Amino acid sequence: MENRQEGQAPVTLPAPTTAQIRAQVEAVVRHDPQVRALGIRSPNRQAWPERLDCAGRAFTLVWCESSLAARQALTERDGDTGVVLLTNLSSEMLGDDVVARLAKARLLTVEAWEMVREAFQARNIDPRISGKPWLAELLLEHSHRGPYPPVPGGLLDADTAWANLLDRLLGLPFARPDAEALLRWSIGDGALARFTSLPPATRSGIASWLSEAAGPAGSLVTACIDSGFGADALPLGLVAGVVFGTSWHLSELTAAAVRLEPFVGGRRIAADHGRAWAAAAAGALRPLDQATRRRLLERADSLLEQVHAGGFAVTSPILLAGFQARLRAFADELTRALPSLPDAAALQALESAAVRVAAHDQAADQRGRAEKVAMALRLVRWLVTARSAPQSFADGVLDYARDGAFVDLARRFLAGGDEMADLSAAYSSLAAAVRICRETQNERFANLLRNWNAAPAATWPVLPVERVLEEVVAPLAASAPVLLLVMDGMSHAVYRELLPDFMNTGWSELCPTEATEPASAVAMLPTVTTVSRASLLCGRPACGSQSTESKGFAEHAALRAVGKAGLPPILFHKGDLSEGGSLAPSVREAVGTPDRRIVAVVHNAIDDHLDGPEQLRQRWSLDDLHLLRPILHEARNAGRVVVLTADHGHLVEEATTQMAKADDGRWRAGTVPAAVGELTFSKGRTLSPSGENDIVLPWSETIRYCGRKNGYHGGASPQEVLVPLTVLSAGVFPDGWRLAPPVQPDWWEALPPPMPVAAAPARPGPQAPPARKRSTIQPSLFDMVPAQPATPAPASDWITRLLASPVYAAQKQLAGRGAPKDDDIRAILDALSQRGGKLSRVALAQRLGVAQVRLGSLVMAARRVLNVDQVQVLGVEDASGTVTLNRALLDTQFELKQ
């Protein structure tokens, strides 16, 4: 039996909440903005506020237990303020005169879904949600944050309702968030607090919806949140990647999976669900800022130990502990490999360990450590590479430019070791092994240098520094304005580190049309600035200061001969370059004026660094070289080519010993005979800054004559004596010059295992292609590929059979004028097959003898012919740009199998 007073309405509905009253008022105001009074039924009085601000208006809330109270409230309404009568009386008990003054001339009954329908301007409610009154209450409660958008088609469907509710209630902007979105939300500020503050029934309803929407992985996330471990949901997902990884069936990991169950409310975790959780966690982690990632990864490492699975961290490509474990594994393999070189199995194990380090996410965040691993592996490859001793100084120079400079670049990266003691020790052992080999090379180089230095030749690609102006700068200036950029102290190794920056800003290397090798200039002896730079800038053996250099440069006959009247060659030193921290206007004007044919700039950052603190490991980039970018910008705008060189190089401090005392680091007067590691020089291009006729120069890297510094020069090692001599262009091609092919030793990249190709019996093929008549057609882009050395092709040569196949002929006909020449196809296939079917763009361009910027067009044309029906016989990996050859597909597509 209903409990009510006489004349009261039957109690069929609960008392309206403040949110419901607000929603009801707003619904009425939308239809009648000038409404003055509303009446809402309620079985009893609640602790409502006395006033509500709704839809830009104020409304007073009045509880009326009699018709008299209602009339009084309507009479006492204040100005524009509306009034909401809340009463347990029926319309009959209120009286017709009162009801007539209310909105819609009736008492309104609060029905939550009805008001939600009004709020969304919907005609119908999705049956999947209409039976959930708590969902309607939540939508009404949060309606004050702004109007809900009208629903298209008049139907408020479940997804629209949930999208609006989750966004306003929890800050989740999705109706059906996946596990990754849930994990991202879980680490947001206050997100979990908002969820846990909800009533239990509401939490349960939301968790049920999210679990259904986000699938099994999302269900594990919501279980974490429900169990009070929401803050660990993402780190736990990363741990699940180890527990349910490739070794998940092992007993240790099975036990670890059981230890994970309390974090998800005691439920058992299926392996595939755990892996999905791990994938979602990895996806949620990667876009985060580094500090947040680090915090979550450290927590994941702690949780991994908590479930006793730390021993399997190496399997994780994400966890910090996984990166450490992979580095430790690399250290172990390196330690094992060094004594056993050139054992192929040891080298392959080391390659695999390095690949696992590079594949870890932390290889990007801890780039320096990953780079050291890559450089260490390259040095090991170099150690096992067969080399013959150079028989001439020119051979020694080319060997260093093509090979030794890259060794020194890799050695620089290993300086300082690693934070892990075992890995540091392995690096030290590797450095010692490399140093032994290099010392042998250095001694051979110094003896060849002494013989050459007595009667130096000036033939490209080896030029004495004092011949650079006459042999390179002046002839170039006859075709295009030139900027001579002298990077004081720049070694070949530093240049190799800087070159990618030059290329990324639009500069390309040039070489003489007939040249194939990188060029070097040879410093004066001793390799010190006062001698070698003065000789470079005066164009003759000289010794002096900046004033000597400026005078000699301005008066150089070959430079003046190509200059214009009134615009002689001009040289800027360090003190001239800056004004107020920016490039000096005088320098900007000189470099930016193409009518001044020759401008020279001396940049001292590298040489200055050598005197700096030993603890500093400098990484060289254009951004580290103050004012160089604006200088290059002006040079580009003026259409200049840049001759980039140095006066001398340097070697980096690495376990040197002071043998004597001298003013400079690596040369001394010959008053005391040369000892072990030293050599006496007294003829030819020897010019002591202090007037001695005989000087002693160390060829050993272990010797210095001054206090410890970052680096030294003055001696006879190739690092100090040889400097890069390169011509850079941003689109200008002087007469007799072309784009240079890249330089990179074979050991810089791994040799992949041979491609598995099904054995096929040999069948007769053409012995040799017929001689072709000289074409009178204008050369195409693909003529840029130099002719490869001719080698007789045996009958079983698969490339010859390919070129003779009917399918190949049909493909070339389809390609039309865009088809490459057969020699180009042969060169590409031969280069790739020799390296296991995979080469980087740089390595492939070098093997083909073309500039890297030309390679893309050549490969694209080859793919038109080789990729029959778009089958990827010749592929290009999107991320790395690596060019790949699939021999098995090629044999199938061109019907080469017997």
C-alpha cells in the first residue's frame, strides 16, 4: 500500500536530483526562452539549492506543500528571475489557476531518459541503453558542461551516448576506446581519480562497457583499474610482453603469469590476451615524452622483477632492462670474438647481438650507446678484412681516404666507453686490437710520406696543400664563383661525420669528370697551423700569422688572374666572421656577391676544440660550427661552389704518453735522434716554425710532447697529415666536374648470409652479347653509370640468362624509353648478389659509381623491368631505403628455373 498524505500525488517516482531539475529547466527554456515558471513533481523535499543558473537565466527553487504556497511563490517572483515549483501535490490540488501559469500549463514529471532525449533533440532512444537509468542520470548530471549536440536522424544511439558520457565524465573522447586508448587515458592527470570517485554501481557499469568495447586486452586494463592497479596498467602490459613472449611456455614464465593474476583481480590471463595487452602498451608508450616513458619503463622493470621474470628481459624490445640485457649480450659476444677472429661463427654471433641492440626501442632514446655498438661491430669487421700494404704514397693516401678515415670515425665513437663496466672493458680490448693494426699502418705511411715529401708530386687525387689554390680553386673560379672554406684542424674522420649534414642541406660532392677516388691534400711538415695553413693560403711553402696568410692570398697570381677588377680575392679569419653574435655584414656581402670570384673563410672551431677539456666528446654537425650555416646560405644564393679543405688534421687523445717536452703537441727539433715511434724528416716540404732544418715527427699515436688535451697535431700519422679536399655544389656544375659517387668501405655494412636459391642445372646461354654500334641518340640519365669492368660470362651465368629471356625482352618493350640499359641492370644485380641481395643506397651507389642522388631514378627504372606484374623482385625498404633483391622471385618471374 502506498504511503501518502490525503491530496498528495501517488509516489511513483524518486525525487528529482539537481541535475535532473537543471536538465528539465534547460529543455523548457530551449522551447520557450521567456518562460517564467515551471512545476516539477517530487514525492518529497530534498536538499536542493535555492537558486539555479540555467541557460543564461536564474531560477529560484521553491518547495510547495500547498496550493497557497505555490500561489505565493508565483506572486513573489523577482523580476526576470524564473521560479521552479517543486511539489508533491497533484494538478487538481494545485488548482487550475496555478497550473495555467506554469510552463506547458501542466506539472512536469521528471523522467531521466525523456530529459536526455530532449537534451539531444532526439525522437527515439537506443533500446540498448534505455534500460539503464543510471546512464541517463550521469548524462543529465553532466549536462551543465554545455549543450549536447543534436543527434542526426533523431536517434540517440548507444555509441553517441557513451561517447558524450565518457568524454565529460572521464576525459575519454571515444565511445569504444581500444586497449591502447585506455592505457593512454590511464596515465593522464586525475583520470583514475575521476573513475574511482564514482559510485560502485556506476563504476561497474562503465567498466563493463569498456571491457566489451576494448576487447580482451582492454578487459585486462579495466580489471587492473578495478583492482586498484590502474596506474600500473601500462607498465604491466609491458611486463606481459616478456611473460607471454616467445618463451611463455617455460615453467619460470608460467609461474610469472600466475604472479600477474592479482593485478587483474585474480583472473587467469590467456597468452594471446597477454600479448595483445603488451602490444597495446607498446603503442601507448611510444608517443609519450621521454621523461614519462622513462618513468613508466623504470616501473615496468621493477614489476618484472616482482613477478620473478627479470632473467627474460633480453626478449623485450621495449624495456630498459631489455636494452641493458642486449648490451650485456653484445659485450659477451665481443669479448668472446676478439681472441678468435677471424672465426666466422663468432663474427656472425656478434652481428646477431648487434642487430638485437639496434632493434630495441631504446636504441633511439640512447642513441649514443647504440651508435657505439654499431661502430664496434664495424671495427671488428675491419679487423677481419684482408688488406695489402700500400706500395706507394699515393696508394697509402687512397687507402686512408677510402678506409682508414672510417676506422678513425668509428674509433672516435668508442671514446669514453659505456656506463656498463663489462661493455667498457670489451670496447677497450677492441680499441687496443685496432690500435695495434693502425700502428703498423701508421709506420708504413710515415716512411712512404718521408720519401714522397722529398720530391712531392701534385696529381689528383693527392695534392700538397700549397698547390690547392693553383690546381683547384683558380680553375674552378674560371667557371663559377668559389668559396674556399678552410676548416682548421679538420681530419678526414670529422669530414665523414659532417658530410651527411652538408648533403641534408642541399650540397653534393663533385669530382673531376674522369676521377673515381676521393681527394686528399697533404699538410706541410710539421702539421701545425703556422706552417701548413700559411702554405695553403699563400700557395707556396710559408710560415707566418694571419697577416702573412691574408697578404699571400690576395697576391696569389692564379687567383688574381680569374678575379674581376676591383674585386680581388679576399680572405676572412676567425675574428672577421662575427659581429654581435651574427655573421658580419662584410662577410655576408663578400660571400653573397657572385662578381667577387674567390672568397676564403677560415673556421677555427675544430682546431680550437683540441685545446679543450679532455672530458668533452665532441659530436660534429653544422650546428656545432658557429656561423657556418649562414655562410653556406650566402654561398648558395650567390651560385658558388665550395672548396672544402683544411690545413692539417688531428688525432684524438687515447692513452698517449708524454715522451718529451715541446711547445707543440706532436713535433720536436731533431737535436735528439728519433726514438721508437718517431721518424726524422729533413728534406722537401719540411718547414719548421722555429727555424730548425731537421725535425722529428712521431708516427705512433701513443706519443705526445705536451700536456694532455682533447687532441693533437704536428706529427706524421695519416690522421694529421691528410685532410679532405672536396668540392661541394648546390646545383652549379663547373666545366669538367660531375656529381661524385659516395665513399664507404665494404665493412661498413654487414654481409648478409647468401640468399637461398634452389639449385638449377646449367643450360646453354649466349657466350657474350654481340657488339653494339655506337648510338647517335642523346645520352639518357642512365648513361651516368660508368661502364663496369668486363668479365666473360659463363654459360650458366644467371644474369646473362635473365637478359636473354623472352620475359625480360617483353618487360623492356613495355617500359619503352624509360627502360634502363642492360649494362645498368647487370651492374645492379651483380652488386646486390655479391652482398647477399641487400645493400644500402650509399653502398649500391658506390658500387655502381653514381652519385647517391642519381640512384633513385636508376633503381626505379630497373624496377619497371624486373618487377613483373608488380611482384617485388627488386624492392626498396621504406624505412631505411635499403635496396633488396629476391632471387627466388626473379627466377620464377623470368622462368630461369630448369
